[in-house]
Amino acid sequence: IEFSMAAMTSIASSRMKTLRVISVLPSATEMLCFLGGRHMLVGKSHEDNYPPDLGDIPIVTGQRTSYTTPQDVDRQVSASLSSGQSLYTLDEDRIRELRPDVILTQDICSVCAIDLVTVQRLAMSLDPRPEIISLDPMNLGDVLHNLVQIGNAVGLEREAAAAVGNLKARIAHARSTAEKAVSASGGLRPNVAFVEWPSPLYVGGHWTPQLLRLAGATHPLNPAPSDDEGAGKSFAVEMRALVDSAPDCLIVAPCGLDLATTRKEVKQCLQKETLWFELDAVRADRVALADGDAMFNRPGPRLVDALEWLVWLLHSPDSPMHTMVSARAANGGESVLSDEGE
């Protein structure tokens, strides 16, 4: 087989070309950067805030809703969806200027990011036409697969394989720690209620109940069927249903809100509900607030951080929640107030 110098130069040039990647999905941006592909990113979502060094990357999306109160956001979202209007905008002119080779997007949640159809329609009009990678994770295993998908699409296959191997080892260690703690408690698992939106009240869905299960807990209001599966999507429940589920512990991590905003909304929404104070977990001061935007809401590598945090919160002697399982065991398996919370 003979190769001319020109052909060899062309092949080498093609291999050395840095792909131009646009991400319209914050979790995809995180994954690309996690694999070492930050230098490929030429366009990002308006919601991208991690890693923190993305300030120089052009923004190519926007949103039609604005954050006021949880109740009003829910109203805005419901009104947009019922009218068939997307919650997000796409800067098509800017994307044409950026000439992407790859666009990272999703098709799992019309509330979370720009819809796939809109991205596909734009991509079909571009020349050359970019490759679209749609990430649609339902559970933690899907998130790991998404890392491989992105790695394959941008030439970071080895980096993706190494990253997934490391994350799997951390998951296995966290799971083993939780299993040992559950075994030591006689098989009792903490009953956890995960609040994903404060008003109306939404419980955690998809990968979040799976993380709780892997961390040695139960999530009765929306349980994960197995260690390898996520639950159904997040949905609204009445406060009475939350009280009747008798959680040992409450975790409040609203979608898209940071810790400071979460703290404010707990006071302005949840604590104004009379039934909130009927919850044993509230009366026992077993309510944990978390930065949902950073820890639970985005299906990326930081979900493993969230899993490790859950194992610490629910089982570590250093955690303020540590006594809840032993207290329930002493009461025959029923949820009870701890002495320290009264």
C-alpha cells in the first residue's frame, strides 16, 4: 500500500484537528470537562456554572421563564407547556457562527433544557451538519454510559474509560459502606423523603431514589425498583402524603436552586405549612438542606459525590442523622423522635 506525502499530511491534519463542541445541557458540559475536553467547548448553555472557569465561553441558549417564587415558576412552566411553547430559546445565528462539529443535548426533560427537536431542526440546516449526541439518563448507570458516549464522540475514549472505572470504584465503596451500616442496624434502612421542589411539593425522581437506595435508605413515595434502576420521574404530592409516609429524615434539594435560595424557600414555603410541623423528622431536627443544583439535579459525575454524601449523612457517627436508625430499632421499627431533637 502506498501513501503520498500529501495524503499522509491530510490524515495527520484530520487527526490533530480540535473538534468544536457546543453543549446546551449543563450536565453534558460537566462531563465533557470532566474528561479533559474543556478546550473543545465553543458554546454553552445559559445555565452552565460548573466547572467555574467557563466565563469566556459564548452562551447559545436562554429561557423564557424567570425565577420569582416556587409557586410562580410552577405556574409559568405549566402555562408554557400547555401552550406548546418551549421554555428555552436557542441563538441560531450564534451557533452558525461557531460552526460546531458536535452538539450535546438531551431528550429526557422539556423543563430542564432545550428540547431535542429544536436542536435537530437547527443542525439539519448547518453545513457541515454537526453530530448530535442526545443524553437521556434515567439512572446512575446511564450517566456512566453518557460519559462513554461523549468520550467516543470527541476522541476521548481512553479518558472516558478511565473516568468510568474510577467512578465505579467509588460507587462500589460507598455501596459497601452503606450495606455494612444497614447490616449492623439489623437490616433497618432509614426512611427518607427527598423534596425536589417546595411548592407545589415534588418528591425526587429518576436517579435520586436510586442514590438513596444505594446509600442504604428507602424512599417510599417514589422508590427505585432495584439498585440498578432509577425510579419514575419526579411528581407532586400533598403535604398529608408526606406526613403519612413518616420519614425518619427529610432532604430538601430543589431543582436548580443553590443552598442559600433553598434555605429561603424552606422558610417561605414549607415552614408556612401547618402539616410540616407534624413531621417527626422536622420535630426531631432531621432535615438536611442540600445544593440541588450542584449535587442531585444534574445527571453528571457529581452524582457520585452526592452518593458519598448520602452515605455519610445517613450512617456516619459524625453525622447529625446517625442516631435515627438505632432510635427506630428501639421502637420496633417505627419512626420516632430522637431524644436530642426534642
